[in-house]
Amino acid sequence: MLEVYRSFILDCEPTESHLQSCLDVARDHGAEPDLVIVASSGEFLTFSTAAGNLLLLRIRNALKDIPLTIVALGCLGFHACILEINRRESKCALIILFEYPTELNQLNLNSLGVGKEGLRARGGAALLLVGKQGLTTRPEKRMLIGQAVIFGSRPGLFGMLGLAEQLANYLRRVPHGPGCAVMSFELPISFSRRLVALLNRLLEAKLRPVNWLESSELDGIHRLTIKPVLEMQEHIHGKFAAATILSLGGGGRVGCVQVGCTEQIRSLPGMPRTRSIELSFEKQMESSARAVKNIPGNRRVDSEFKNNFLYMKHTCGDYTNLYWQSVVKVSDSIDEFCVDWKFNNKL
């Protein structure tokens, strides 16, 4: 179980002052971060752009003595962060979710076909300072983050049904009753509508009523990795004792995370084991920089762009609770892989 010491969402790129303020909050609580973990829906392509590259340099300058890890799983990057923190047994970690440049994220949505259905990416960033429950003795009643799990669907006709069955079985076991709720993953796209309809039918058949909260993204504005943090802050905190937030990810994935402020949040036995694939930072950045350089001249960017993302190279099925991660070593070059990429409106 993780306690949230501080969390905030920015409509700008994080500065070194933002990073330093999180470090100060940790020390004020008698904790010292032992991990900085970064995620973006654009995965490593993000960090080859000027904005993403600058973020890594700012982290190195402001938090140079704290190990830095990048995790990758598209829009489910927040869930991958929680899995990685628990896998590493981190006692105190700073999570940074970074969604710039917005144009790159929109190309990502377009390549999946959901941009053509009207889904629009919104840029931003979120910073969360979290620590193991009970690490500090301060009396504040903080938001808690419990177990995270990422379900995948197998390719083919029955893939969506299998995904809906996994979700229905999971939702039967999460906290229910007064003060509990489930935040919907629904988006105004065809895949989401079909999955919602299947899930509701299965839940009815299992006689399991769910106190659904309407998704925050029915307007078609997608906050990408920031979605669960936004919903945790604006729709859950102070309103529900325990809630489960669902988020839709590319490649037929759904991320789930329990949040709240009571011990009703609990780890569920029998969940899929966490699996991570470690990548070489420099090799991945070199590949991503090459891909970003090729974007302006690629007329088929909508159909081919998705092949640059790890979560689309590896479709779901046996990839449940699997993500990619890379440790950024002190000796690794960062700015060597920076591409001065600008969005081409003619694409």
C-alpha cells in the first residue's frame, strides 16, 4: 500500500523548482526518495523530443543522487509505475507523468484509429510523491494507492470477450458497499462502447451490482497517463472511502488501480504476476530518435507510426501485467538523442 504525500497536475512542463519542492516535501515527512520513475504515453519517443529530453536533464540536475527509471506501456504508464515501485520495493518514490509534445501524442491516437473517431490528446504533467504506508508518523489522512493490475486481451474474435470476463471477475472482488465506487474507463470510441456493453452483461449475469462513476473522458479529451491521477484527485479524494479506477489502453488493455483512504483497499490474492522487460536506455533512445526524425517525411504516419511503440509491437494475451522499463545510468548520454522535432500540419 502506498500513501500519497503530495500530488499535483500541471498544464506546463515541470521545472527544477517543481522537482525540488517534491524533494522538500519528502524530507519534511522524514522520508528520502529512493526512486524517480517517469512515464509517458509516447514512451521513449517522447524523450527523444526537445521537451522530453529537457525533462530528463532537469531530473538529472535537480535529483541527481536518486536512481531514475523510465517505464513504458502507452497510456497505462501510471499503472506500470505502481507495479515497478512495488517490484523494486521502493520505500519512497517520485512518479512523473509527462504528456508533451501534445502533437506527438495526437499522432499516436491517430495511428490507433481512435483519433479519427474524435479522440483528442491533451498535454500536461503530473507529479506524485508516494511512500510505503506507515513510513512516516504524521497524522494526515492521506490518499492511499493499492494494488494495480493490467489486463490484456488476446487477438481475434474472442479477445474482447476474454478481456470483459477478466474485468467482471476482478470487479466482483474489489471493495463494494457504502462509500465504494468504480470509475469507468469509457471513451467515446467504438472499442470502448463494445467492451462496456459486454462487461455490463457479464456483471448482470453474475448478479454483481457496481456503483459506477461516469468516466471523466466522455467529452473525447484524453488525458493519457494522467487520467487516473486526475480522477483520483477530482472525483475520488474526500468523496469515497474506496474506489477502483479503470483506464483503457492501446492494444486491448485495461488498467485497474484501487485508491481511497481506508483499509477497505486491499491486495487481492491470485492476481497475475508482475513481469517487466529491461531495456538498454541508450539503445532504446537511439531507435526512438531515428523514428522521430522520420516522422515529418512519412506520408503513412497514421498507419505506420504505431509500430514505434512497445505496447503495439507486443499485443496482449500473455502480456497481462507486463511492461517495459529502463534504468537511466549516470554514465548514459541524454541530450545526444535529442531531436528538434516540429509538428508538420501537412501530415
